[in-house]
Amino acid sequence: MYEDLIVSVASVVVLALVTGAWLLSRHLRDAKLVRLREMAHRERIVSLERGLESAVPRPEDFELEPRRPFPVDRAVLGTGIVLTCGGLGQMAAFRMIPRTPEMAGMQELWVLGLIPAALGVGFLLYAFISRERQP
């Protein structure tokens, strides 16, 4: 009984730690970008006050790294593969539950795996249909 509670709490703690680490990394990256933009702005203002043409980029053009477009086709394909495999795994796991009095009716829950598996197949079909054709 307590094992299930411990596993649930541990899962929530791990999820919270991972989310917190991700948020902290995003905050630190954004704070660095703000500092760099402020520095570029100060240098630009000083050079304009002195009447010099500024060689420093404008603060709004300052980026840490160039942004790449998000690869939607790869994300759709990856999501389809993960959902399909997860649904099939869920169906197999429920079918392997032994038939005992305390687990009565659990084997019939294998059909719940059809939902993520069908979603995954839909994503795979979308990725296949919408891919760019090579001449």
C-alpha cells in the first residue's frame, strides 16, 4: 500500500526537479541575453553621444544564437512512433497480467492501449502524407 504512495510521490518529485531545472536554465539564458542587450545599448548610446557611427548592433537585433526553425515533420514522426509503441506496450502489459482473483478484470483493460496506439498511427499517417516529395 505504501509502496504505491512512495512511487507516486517520487515520480512527482522527479518531475518537479526536471521542470525546475529546465525553468532555471531558461531563466539564466534569458538573463544573459538581457545583460548582453543592455551592454550593447549602453555602448550604442555612448557612441551616439560622441557623434560616432555605432559599430555595435542594435539591442533588439542581439541574439545569443541564431534561431532555427522547428522541425515539425520530425516532431510529428517522433510523436507518432512514441505513441504507437507506448500504446502497443500498454496493450501487451495488460494482457500479461495473470488471471488471479485479486486481479479479476484487469486483463480486459488492454483495450485502453488502443487510444494512444491509434493516435500514434494517425501521427505517422500525417507525417507520411505531408512529407515533402523529392523530384
